[in-house]
Amino acid sequence: MSMPQHTFKTDHETLDLRAYSRGLYIDGQWRQAADGRLIEVVDPSTERVIAEVPDAAMVDVEAAVEAAARAAAGWRETPPRKRSEILRRCFELMTQRSETLAELISIENGKALRDARGEVAYAAEFFRWNAEEAVRIIGEFGLAPSGANRIIVDYQPIGVCVLITPWNFPAAMATRKIAPALAAGCTVVLKPASETPLTAYALAALYEEAGVPPGVVNVLTVSNPAPATAAMLADPRVRKLSFTGSTGVGRLLLAEAAKHVISCSMELGGNAPFIVFDDADLEAALDGAMVAKMRNAGEACTAANRIYVQSGIHDAFAEGLRKRMTALKVGAGVEAATECGPMITKKAVDKIDRLVQNAVARGARVLCGGSVGSGTGFYYPPTVLCDVPADAAMAQEEIFGPVAPISRFEQESEAIERANDTEYGLAAYIYTRDLARGMRVAAKIETGMIALNRGLMSDPAAPFGGVKQSGIGREGGRGHGIAEFMEAKYLAVTM
């Protein structure tokens, strides 16, 4: 096992990564894995090991569930206002330490610092939003149609929750689950991605400082998650699974949860169409495409995966996108000038290149990029392809990288048909100056979210989630996100 680099000098400060790899966080304590095993954390910009975190053994997994179960009654009975104040304090601490958190994300994830700063702001907002949600959980009261009794509906915490989050947004995907769960009165066990565990542990320390009681939030890393997850779901005290990740893994988790009839929230893969009509504002569409495609270097489930451009504006759009993508500064995420950082692993780079070469073999033309460099780090150049055929693999698979595939279309109906020709249904983007057309097309697109003349749609105040194979349930929004962590209890009362 190679020696970790440990410290990083940034424009802001020198980060000692050992402060964020102290151990598993269980019942308010930092502890090493029972069998002493470790997981190496690799900087994707240099391929160097930068830290080691514990690889939880099964006894550690059991201890995390036990801690969450033991803390459940006390947290459930904590007044909503008190829970709200703690969540608000989490928001304030994240905001105060935003630059440190952003730099930590850039180091372990590789994303450009500007994107990491945006993620931290977004992640913190889930605590502010759910601090407000916590004190607005209301029930229902009414008269039964027969007149025989009153109907009272109360909403109660669902119980111990297992939360599984991915590497691409290590802060935001965690807070998007933890904040509503805590607002609802639930306790949690978080299993972050082993590629990016440092952010999760940094936030665990922050929660403790904000006043989250021991056992309410537990964080553990594990290199082989399947047995650990199965063990947690088999524990009768666990009543909720919330997962963000690939559709393939989501299907496996749903099957496992079904064995124990556990409530599931699934935010899965995407294959977002980005539709540009002839009457679109060209510069606005290009601005939106750069955000929708290149946020987090394309490593996002909402990333524009298929770009459909109407014939009249196609050539100007393709050339404009080529110029913008070519001009992007590629480099390590923590470098201030970087606009496109490395991918998370070599495996990710290999997949992206496979999809590009497959498209080229089927007739796509490379306008820029399109091949893997020879240097150190998991980099793939910003790439624009045009004339991408419908049978290219990237038309059905998530690229998850800085590749913009453009296809031409003629009629509105054609764009809708091609946009819906996928098993996924998470996000879509539409650019047109004709609002009636935009609303008409939006109504026919089979996705859970649509950005109309916008390149960004994510907002803690809006319900995030998809249809078809892109997931089950919603995160965020007024009442939607917190409802995923509550059960309705009906009382029939004679008065």
C-alpha cells in the first residue's frame, strides 16, 4: 500500500487530509474498522493516494445500525423547533467553511473548484430548506363522509434510514438525504462512495458541532457494499432505503429491499435530451448547453446526454459549441483556472472513450477532442461530436463525461419521439422563444424534470426525481422530500 500524500497546499490554505480520515463515525465516536482494513483514496488528477479511511467490517455495520436505533426515540421526540435550529446551524457552519469544503471536494473528486463551490452552496441549502420544513409538518382533520367519526391523519418519522450516496456530488447527495430525514425525526446510517469519503466525514464532524446528538447520524465506508447493505436492510429496525446511483445498482437494491418490505427512494440514471429549436436564442442555448453538459465535467445524472438541434440552427450551434468546448481549461480541480477537471477513475475514462469510438465508427464526426491523452491523471478532453446516429451506444447509455453528441432533427414531433426513445426519464432541456411550443413539448417529454430555456434545474425548493427507469420518489420540494421519510397514521375518532 503506497504512502498517502496527506497535505495539500491550496490558494486558500494547507489542507491536512488526516483531519478528514480519523475513522468511522458511529454513535458520535470516531473508530477504526474492527479488522483494521483500510480503503485508499486517490486524487484523480495525479493518480496518487492521498488518504486512507477505514473499511468497515460487518460488526461495524451492525454497530452503526444499533447506534441509529438507540438514538431514534430521543430524536423522534425532540421538538420540531429544536431539530430546526440544529439543521439551521448545519447550514451556517457549512456556509462559514464553504471554501475548505469546496477544496476538499476538488481534491478527492477532481471537479473544478468553481463547480465544487457551487456544490457546497447547493448542499448547505438543503439544511436551510429542511430547517424550515421541520416546523411545518402538519396533519389532517376532517369528518368521515358517513358522519360517524372524525378522520385524523398524523405524519410520523419512518424510522432508521440507510442512505447510500455516489461520488459525483459527495456533499450535496448526502445533505439532500440527511437534512429531510433529520427534519422528519429519523436517524440515519450514511454509506458514502468509497472514492470520495473525506467530504462525508468532514460533514459528520460539522453535524456534531452543530448539535446533532450521538447516533442520529452515523457514517461508514466499506469497499464491498453489497453484503453490508444486505445486512442493514435485513435488520427489522431499518425501515427506509434512500439511494442515489446507477439504475443497475438501484434494481439490485430494490430487489434486496423487497425481501423485507422496506420503503425505497431511488434517484437513478439519466439520459437527458437537450432540444434546440430553430427559433431559440442561439447564445442563450449555447450558454445553457455548457451548463447542462459541463457542470461537474459532465459527471452528473442530469447532464445533457443527447443534444438534438433543428436543422435551421444546427450548424451555427455546433460551431458555437465547438469553440466554447475547445476554449475550456483542463486541469486539476483545485487549480483556480481549471474549468474541466479529471474524471473519477480510469474505468470512467475508458467507458467515455468506448462510447466516443463507437459513435465515430457509426458515422459521427469529431469537431473537437475525441481521444485520450497520454499524461498523468484520469482526464478526457472536452469533446463535441455531430451527426451522431440513433444507433450509437451513447444514445442509450449515460456518457458521464465531457462529451457533447449533437444530432440534427427537422420536425417537432421527431424531437419528441427521439427524446422519449430511452428507458430513462430524469431530466430534459428545451430551448425555444415560443413559450406555447415549449410548454407543449414539455408536456409530451417523459421525464420528471424539465428546464425550459435554462441549463440548470436543481433547487432544494423543487422536487427532484425521475420517471421510468430513472427512479422512485422525490427529493427536495415543499413537502415532497420530507414526506419520503414519514409515514401517515390514520385515527378514526368518535367525538
